[in-house]
Amino acid sequence: MKFVRSLALGAVALAAAAGAIAQTALDDVMKSRQIRIAVPTDFPPYGFVGTDLQPQGLDVDMARHVATRLGVKVELVPVSSTNRIPYLQTRKADLVISTLGKNAEREKVIDFTAAYSPFFQAVFGPKTLSIKGVADLTGKSVSVTRGAIEDMELTKIAPAGTDIKRFEDNNATVSAFVSGQVQLIATGASVAGNMISKNPQLGAEYKFVLKDSPNFIGVAKGEDKLRNKVNEIIAQAKTDGELDKLARKWLGRPAGELPQ
């Protein structure tokens, strides 16, 4: 009986020790005065390499904002969509700010802060064309990738008289808009961001959203102190308009209502 009780007490002690270890990220950051944040560098407008060969984009700006509010230096760690979560799990990064959506599978292996920016499918077009909402699509031509989320969402709401032209992949969809075959394009924010940055002569801009899928900041499992601190920073950025400012700068629209 004493042996069993000793084993039980030992298990509790180990669990407590593990919990203590799991709560060191924020302390380590503040002690070193530096935070490592994983960001994309090939996914405009959220993260990409500028003409000066320096990373820029919404996620990069958000990473710098978090570091500034913590009062520490930031080390930007370039990641891809496949290695961003492993980098967090193996402590190569303290946070992941890389267009990370939240779902049940991911929640099994990492934790998430509140959302900090929208990720969306939308209609884009030239500034010279007045489009305030879906009703204005009557008589207009729109390119879309066949079977994509934006195709399904646009098909649900497009008014009669909308000329939806479907293409087999994003490249063909973008090419149709860039070459003037269509007046508008319905696509994801990242595809549009890349298109706009490569073709500034088009004067393309965001018109209206089709579907929102917000981005969250990834934190290692159990790092509640760091997660709560970042949530405070996000809440303040929401209150003082910083999130809207970043979204307008990089996405051409305000952040809007974001989930906690």
C-alpha cells in the first residue's frame, strides 16, 4: 500500500514538474530579451521578401508588434506551411505567426491565442470599377477557380446576370483578370496579394468578402503564461485600432470582428 502511495505521489510530483517546465517560455523570453517568431516569407501579403531582401507583410508586422509590446528584440524565423508547427513543438520558435487557422486536429498538438487577422476569400477588381457589394455584380464578369471555396461561395450569392467564368487553376484565374478577359476576380487573399504586388499597373483592390477564416497565433502546448500575455497584446491592439491598421495596410480592408 505504501509502495502504491509512493508511486502515486511520485506521479503527482512528476506532473507538477512537467507543468512547471511547460510554463517557462515567457520567462525565457524576458530573460534573454529576445523572442523567436516563425513567419512566412513566401506567402504575400502575409509574409514575403521585399526588394530590399528583408521580410515584410502583415504577419511580419504583427511579429514585430508583439516583440515591441513585450519590450524584447525579435528574431524572425522563416517557415513553410509544413514545418511551422514542428518548429513550435521542437522549440525552434516561441510563437508562430504564419496564417495559422485553428481546427480540432491542430488543437491537439499546439495552443492558440485569440485571432489577430482575417484570412479570406473575396472579390477584387480595379479601383476604377465601383463595386460595393454582391448586388453590383450584375452585368459584370468574374474569374474564379473551378471548385474552390470562392467558387462555391460566389455561386451561392451571385445575382442573375453575373458572368462567372471558371478556370481550372489559380494561375489561369489570375491570368484571365490580368489580361482583361474579365472585369473582376474572386480568389483568396494570398493569391490576390501576390497578383497585386506583381501587377501594380492594374490598380486592383479588395471589393467585398465572400468568406472569412481568421488567423491565430500558435503557442506551444501548456505555455499559458506566454499565450495569456500575447492575448493581452492582441486585445490592446484591437482596442487601439492596430489590428485594423495592419489589415488595411496589407489586405485593403479592416480586421473586422475576430474570434477570441
